[in-house]
Amino acid sequence: MSDTVNSLLIQLEAELKLQQLWSKESPGTCALASKLPFCCDTLRLEQWLQFVFLPRLWQLLDTRQPLPAKVSVLPYAEEAFKGRGASLQPLLQLIKRLDITLTGAP
């Protein structure tokens, strides 16, 4: 499963860049320290994906630690990106595939 997750993370990063949702500058330490899910009070979803989600999963993969078994990013992503058109469908599909892969759903 780790190879699949690694591949999906690489694809997610590439899609964020393709959609021009990749930031060159990291948000401040305070923004990253939010205790709310997805840092929804301090970050946009694409920032959370780039600066929290991706690094955390890569760290778990690199250190061979267990990956999270309950992941549900898609519902929030669909809400966060609502109204941004069909161009973000590939991004939403990648998030869906990550959710399914990590939770072990068929």
C-alpha cells in the first residue's frame, strides 16, 4: 500500500501545481499550529494539503510508521472547491483515491 500512497502523493503535488494551487511561501508558524481540522481557520485547503497533509504522510512513509486508517478529506475538498468548476475534478479524484486507499475501502 505504501507504494500506492507514495504514487498518489506525487500525483497530488503535481495536480496542485498544475492547477496553480501550489504556494511558493509557507504560511506562518501560527497558521500551521491551528488545532481545527484541516487548519480551516488559518489555511485554505490547498495550503493544508501542501504544508500539512503531504509532509505528514511523506514523513510516515519515510519512517515506515503506520498510515492513518480513517481519512475523509474528500467531503471537505468538495465543499472548499465548490463553484470552482470542472477543472478541479482531477484534483478531487486524487483526493478520493487517497481517502479510499488509506481507509482500505474497496
